[in-house]
Amino acid sequence: MADTLQEKMVQEAAILYNFVIYVCNDKGKSSFVDIFSKNVQYINSCEEKKLCSLLRLYNTFHDFEPMVLVHLNEFLPLDLRYDITHDPLNVELPPILVEHMATCPELHMAPEEDLYPQTLNLTVLFFVDTLNQIVPQPIAEQFKLLLSRFVQSQPDTSTEVLQFIVQSAELISEFPELLAGLLIHLGVAWQNYAVEMMKFVSIQQIAKAYGVYENVSSQDTFRRIVECIELNKLNDTQLQWRANLILHTQNQTKLMRAQHL
């Protein structure tokens, strides 16, 4: 009986894998097959990466092909299963993954920039759009390449995340508003670390200096700050504060590289 059950599970797993291959090839994203295989392997064999892998699979397939997540649910324990509703089909995160996403310093993004509009929330898309609009193209392209490599590497050590923050600061130090916006998406732990230990300025501090701070979400605050830059709303005092902030960010970045990297 046990052998029969095991054989059935193997058969069902093979069916799911073949479905993933078909869907990804049919939609022109064959690289997603490797993403699926790698993260399923982590789910089965690496307890430390299990929750991160489930989030990464969610971000990769939630909009691209949610049926992958529906079928994957059959192999997951109850507390890790995605919340599925039908008519229309919708897949949401279970509480344990919502909590992990809020506290984990890793990015859990799908690893291709052209998926930003599909798999990431609108605030991340807004960040990328802002990058393209206010940063010179060569620097913007370098940063997007850095971001893409960071996501694809699936960083699992603090050193890797710290290195990414420092490299990002080196590239966009003349746009401290963007650096503060980026920290929002690295999670609460890393945002606090960057402000408290690296002495970077938070999005709220910038908003207060620019006179646009209100008790709203960090994402809305970021939008207000970006509007100040895009529409040249800063007065002379605020422009001087910004110039000092740029210098401060550059000095702190050099210090962090010398001390830790």
C-alpha cells in the first residue's frame, strides 16, 4: 500500500513538472523551469530556504500561471499551502508566508526585470519607472543589471545583502531618494539596519526635509518625494540639504565598504 502511494506521488510530481515545462515554453519563459526546479528542491531539502523559495515561486507564477501554485499545493503541508479561491481563480499567501515576507531581509522577486509589471506590486514598478525617468540612462542600466543579478543569485547571507546595498548606494548616491525607496523593498530588518547602522537617511526623514511628510505608508511617502524631484519643487534650503545628504551618503558608503567588504 505504501509503495502504491509513493508511486502515485511520483507520478503526480512528474505530471506537475511536465505541466510547468509546457506552460513556460508555451509562454516563452523556458528559464522559469529552472526557477521552479531549484526552488522546489530547496522546499524539499533546505529548511532555511523553504519559506523564501515558496515566496519566490509565488512571485514568479502568481500572475504568469497561477495553476502551477494550485497544483504545487497538493505537495505542501497545510500551514504552507497557498490560499486558493475560485471563480475567478485567485492565489494568496498563507499567514506564515505573509509574516516571513515582512521580516525577512531578502528580496523574493521573480528574477527577470521584464516581469516587474506582472509579478511585483505597483510600488516596485513605480520605483523602476522612477529610476528610468530621473537617473541618467547608463547609471540606470547598471543599477537594473545589479538588481537583476542580485535577485537571480537568491542571496542567502547577510554579506551578500550588505554588498548589494553598498553597490546600490555607490551607483545612485546622487539620488538618495531612490536609495531610501529601495530600502523599503528590502524588508523591515534591512531598512532598520541601513538607517541605524549604516547611517543612511530614511524615507520619512527625507519627506520631513522636503515638507511633504504625513502619516501615510512608506510607498505613498516615496511617491510624494519623487514628485518633488521630478517637478523641481525644492527651495534653496532644501536643495542645500539634499546636497549635504548626497555627500553624507557617499561618505557612509565608502566607510561601509572599507569596514565590511
